[in-house]
Amino acid sequence: MAWLLISWPTLILLGVGLRMALRLTYGARGPEPGDPVHAFLNITGWVLIALGLAPAIIGGLGSVFGAVIVLLAASAVIEAVVQRRMAQRRSMCRILALLLERGAQLEPSMLVAGQAMSGVVGRAAKRLFYVLEAGIPLGAAIVHNPSALPPEAPGYLAAGTSRVARLAALRELSRSEQGELATIWRTCIDRISYLAAVLFFMAIVFTFIMIKIVPEYVKIFQEFDLELPAMTQLAVVMSNFIVNYLMAPLILVITLLAIAATVVAICYLCDVQALKWISDRFFRGRRTADVLRILALATEHRQPLGDVLNRVGAVYPAAPTCRQLHRAAAEVDAGADWRDALLAARIINKAEQSLLKTAEQVGNLPWALRQIAKRREKLAVYWLASRLQVLYPVTILLLGLFVGFYAISLFIPIVQLIRGLSQ
């Protein structure tokens, strides 16, 4: 193991050099699907990089500051990977929109040559282009390669079955998403990572204090026949209670949380949205905004909204939203007005229902649906930002009070001990 600890920079450089050589050899088009040589050399490059980074990471975990930096760096890397994949998928929507618009005048290989496609999205995009070149229809090709496009792409493409409707859906998907929610979400992830690192090492430090330092304080004062201050006695009682009754559950909880965080991080690196079920429930405004934009596309192309709701409900990647869409579709099939059906399914509220009725009368229905969607996204941003602005300072304040309480509790006896010895 000594050679590994000494030569880790060389391993990283070898891995990076191997991957650069692959990129130069295969060019922007990349390898053929299933190329064993490329797969072997690509895996070898990543293994060399991982072997080189492992000693640095393990060494960093040996200190408090190093571990905090490693945790923050890991969260930043995961966030960068996720954002890069989102940008690649939006770029794929633009490419597919060009293909639909120009038809046979453009080849997928020509379009992908100018794109930086790599990783999970790059491989899925190349598979998608190959099946398109083989003559597979666009809809079937997207179904078999869902990783090449944003998760909500099937819902947008279900807004219409015509070429023009699909072209409009792809253009809608290719637009840059609202940056406010993404910025707030990144801030939230950074602060949660910071608090998790601080709490983890606070738990280690205070475990040592409660097990080793506090009992020694009690022994010293008993030997000098001095009485501990009331604040220190309270700290002793709290320490004994935590050590005797809460230590084992806390260790179990911290271990499980660390394992869960590691599993979630690996899932996101592998393009598996492990926390999707949480975002589907707590960010329904974002999902509702997607639904309203899909309905705007459908109304622009005069699609039957009952059929659109059924199609979108069958493919949209959020289970709570799918249930709402199926409920609205059942209401429309039963003869209800589509706005009343959306109100009954809690997709829109009463004021938005009145706005849609007025907008339809004046011929501005798609515009009204998009404005309501934009409002829902802003409400989602406000919901997350307001809770972040309140909970983060409160958490920092509580941690400060806890640390201050123990610092004062352990400092006061020292003053009293010095005073007692001087008398």
C-alpha cells in the first residue's frame, strides 16, 4: 500500500491522459455501440483516477477540516454532474427539433459531431441517433432511450401526435429552465452538506467530552471537596443521560444517515433519481407548471384535452401528478368542462379557473396557461427560499447555543477551582 500512497498523483495523471487519448482517438462522434476496446480503456482510466484520489480522500477524512472539504467537494461534484446532464438533455431536444424541422436534409451524425456528448446522456444520445438513422420513428426511439432527454419529455411529446406538435414540444423542452429554483436548490444542497459535516464532527467531539472530560471534572471537584456550579451540574446530568440512554440510538442514526447519503450520492452519479419521490410531493408546483405548459401546447394545436390528459397521465414521471391527471381526464370523459376538471383535480385553483375562462373568450388561452405555469414556479421558489432563510439561521443559532452552553459549563469550574485553591 505504500506505493499507492506515494504515487497517487501519477495514477491520476495516467487516468486523465488515457481518457484524453481516447477522446482524441475516437473524436467527437465517439465509439461504435458496444466497442470493447473503448469500454476497457475507459474503465481503466476511471479506475486509475479512483485509485489516485482514494489516498487523498482517506487522508483528508483524518482531519476535521479535510473531511468537511471532502464532503463539500463531493456534493459540488454531484451537483455539477447533474446540472451537466440537464444541459446535455436540453441540447438533445434542440438537435431533435432541428431534425424534425429540416427532415431528411440533416443527418444525426452531423449534428452530434458538434456537441460535447459524453457520460450517461452521451451514450443514450448516440444510441438514439443510431436507431434514428436505422429508420425507427422518433416516438419509438425516445421510448427506448429515455435517458437522452429530460424526464418530463414523454409528457410534453404526448401533447400532440402530429409532427408540428412534437416540434413545438421539443422546442419547449430545449429552453433553459427557470434559474431561480435551480439556484435556490443548489444553495439548499450546499447548506445541508455543510450542516451535515458540522453535525457529524460535533457529535464526535461532544462524545469525547461527555465520556472523557465531564467525568474527570466531577472527580477533580470531589477530590478537592468543592461543589460544581449549577450550570455545570446541569451539563453533567445531560451528559450522563445522553451517554447512558441516547448514545447507542444516536450512533445508529448517524451511521444509517451516512450510509443513506452515500447511497443517494452514488445513485445520482449513476443517473438514478433516488429522492424523486420526495421532490414529487414537496415540489408539486413545478410539476403542475409542466402540466399547464403541456396543455398550452395542446390548445395551440387544437388537441382534444381529454385525450391529452389521458396520454400525459400515462407517461408523466411523477406519480402524484399522474393521479391528478387521471382524475381530471375521468371528469372530462364524464362530460365536465376541462377547467372544472382541473379544478376538481387540484391542478388549478378557483381564481385560475376564472382566468382561463376569460382567456379562452378573448383567444389568449395558451398565454394564460403559460403565465399560470410561471406563477407556480415562482411560488415553488418562494416556498423553498422562505423555509431555507428561516431554518438555516435557526439551526446555526441552536448549534451555537449548545456549544456555548457546554463551553461556559466547562469554563466556570476552572475559575472556581483556581479560586478555591488560592484560598
